[in-house]
Amino acid sequence: ERHEGFHLKPPKHAFLVFRGQFPLLWIDNCYTYFEMYNVPVRNWIGTAILYFEDHAALWLQAYKRTHRQINWDSFITAVVAEFGSDEYDGQMSMLLQLRQTGTVAEYKRSFENCMYHLLSTDAALPSKWFVSHFIHGLRDELRAAVRLHYPASVTRAAALAHIQEEEHDHQRP
């Protein structure tokens, strides 16, 4: 970008460290980084593996010993197979067991973490399904009032629950 005769260099972004969690998110961020900085395809693996840490770094060391010729597609397939095989089931289980124990805001944050994670693995999951499960996990004194409004999104359900939470807290002696 040019600004009054000066060339402004875009900020350098750090490459995302991979410790074995959320492999699909990590891979998506890899593609974004490679595109943003025009990293040649031949350097993708070399760039990515520099940022493996903890358990992922140990796995990588073993993987490299057993796979001499590594290409990007087989590499990311192996990463997903190793670190993402139970990702969907784990997130689904967490979401189905999630119940509001603190504030609506805290519950919404936890719920959305699971929801967005699930949507990144299966975009076909319907919004109504998430709304229904969000409402189901609300505290008893909030659930019915929110359900009466038939909210169309988790965001709307959370806003209604927050209003009910404030009313409920205000009515307490």
C-alpha cells in the first residue's frame, strides 16, 4: 500500500503453532498464511513442521522416520488421521453434555466453541438443531421463557436468556 510517497509494508504474522489440537483449524490457517505470504508449495511442509510442538512434535519425528517422501496432501491427511479422528465425536459429546452452570455469557461462549468446531467439520448441521440444544442446556428458570420466543439463532436465544437472567437476578431479594 502506498501512502504519501511511502511504501507501507504489511505486518508480519506469526505462523500458528501446532500442538495436536484442532488440526482442521490449523490446516486452514496454514493455507491462509501460505497465500498471504506467497509461500511456494515446495516449502509448505518445511514451513509448517517448524511450528510443531509438544506431542505433535514427537509424532512428527516418528512420522518423518517412517515416511521419507512426504507431500503436502499425504502429510495433512496423516495429521488429520492422527489428531482429528475423534475431533467431531469429542466436540459433539461435549456439546450434548454442556449445561449452564455460570452466567449466560459463559455458557454461550462454551457452547459456541463446540458449535463452531462442529460446523468446521460438518457445515450441514442445521441452525435449529443448535438453538434447540442451547436452550436445553440453559438453567431451569431461564429455559421456558426463552423457548416461548422461538429464537432462530443461538445469538438470539442467548440474548433472550441474558434478559431473563437479569430479570431473575433482579427479582431475588
